[in-house]
Amino acid sequence: MSMSRAFLSLLALSATPLASCDQFLNQLPGANAELAPEVRVGTLQLRHGPSLGQLAAYYCPKVIDDPIVRVGCAVALGVPPPKTSMAFEFGITLNIHNPNDIPVPTADVLVALSLFEGAQSEALGAICVSLCGTDNPECDGTPRPGACQVRQDDILTIDDFVAAIPGLIADIASGRAEEELKKSTILAGGDISLDLAFVLGIDQALSVFQKTALAYVEDELAGRQGSLSVPVSVSGTVFFDLPVLGRLGVGYGPFGTTWNVL
């Protein structure tokens, strides 16, 4: 804008009756302070995974001490399924609201998942995912340099999960991933629902689930209906790049639920 045009704009503002100085300032561009977006967990679901019968058949020869009973595992419960068929996939929905009158870019999402929370077999996994715009068709969620990092003391960053099991959350799941990863900008006053799915590392997950297997394997061998309930909890941070405040992390969770394997 030229100097003369800016001067005329200020004259026009000064000629307009205003109730107060604050009202005058609010009419200036960028006068309204930026607000942090709001993040809530909508759902946390086990979407795909082996059945309880498959788990029992797989773990029976691994957790039964009696060699005679162990030999009969395949007869009683079936041949153990191949490890490749034992993958777990979970989904999380994050509902995000932008209270500002300007669009807000969403940069990264940090997800930390606790399995069997509060139990002796508790396990923690964490993953960082970078979102991208619609102009990047090759985006696959791979974290950019510095992703899930920010200079704030009140939120979780990827560095806070050094105790997490490496690879427990192995990767973002395919399917709708490409569409969801492109939800990188929230319109002014708008909302988005970010639906992300992740796969657990097979070796890491099977090691965790083996710690709880003996009870339902013995039930299945005895002809009783076994059960497996998995207390889970998720927490994390969504990172935004605001025009004035700069990089900002907004925490969510912990959000807990129970996965029932049938």
C-alpha cells in the first residue's frame, strides 16, 4: 500500500465515530490477538487385529509349560497362524477448532499410546506425523526435520517419550491416510476432524500381548469362553504454525478406553 493510500485510510478511520480507543485499535489489521486452537479426542478404537481364537492358537505353544499339553495345542485350538496375520491397527479421531478469524496451518501430530495402562504389562508407544498441503501428492506423514518440537514447557514433545518401545507404533496405516494428511489448514472459525490410523509393530505388539495370554489360553483349552480386555490411553500434542505467535503446541488427552478382543 502506498503512503498516500495508507494516509487516506487512517483519515477515513479517524472520521468515523468510535466509542473508544479500543474500538479504533480493533479495526486495525492484526489487532485481534491470536488464540490457541482447541483439540479434543473423539474416538480411540482398535479397528483391525487377530481374533481371540487366533491369539490363543498362536500363544498356546509359547505360554503353556506342560510339554504334553503344549503338544496338544494345535489339536485343541488349531494350527498357530502365521505372524504376518497378527497385525493390529488402531484409529484415533482428533476434533480441532480454530477460534481465530484467520486460517491456521496444522503442522504435526504427536500420538502416544499406552497399552494395558496401569497393569504390570503396560507398554508405551509414540509416533510423530507431519501433515501436508493439497499441493504435495507424495506426502506420507513422514516427520519433517524438527517435527513435533516446540519451545514450550507445558506440552509434550517427541523427546518426552524416550521410554517408549521403539516401533510399537510402526507407521501410519494406508487407506484414507493420504486424504487425512492433507487436512493441514483449518479455516477461520472452522473445524476439522482428523481421522488417523496406525499399525502396531508386529514383533513389539506380540511381545506385549504375550504377557496377558496365559489366562485366556487356559480358558480356551478348558472349553471355557476366554476374554481379553485391553485398557488403553492416548495423549499427545498437535502443533500449529500461527502467523504472529509462531509455532505452538496444543496438548490433548489423556483419553482412556478399553479394547475388547473377541
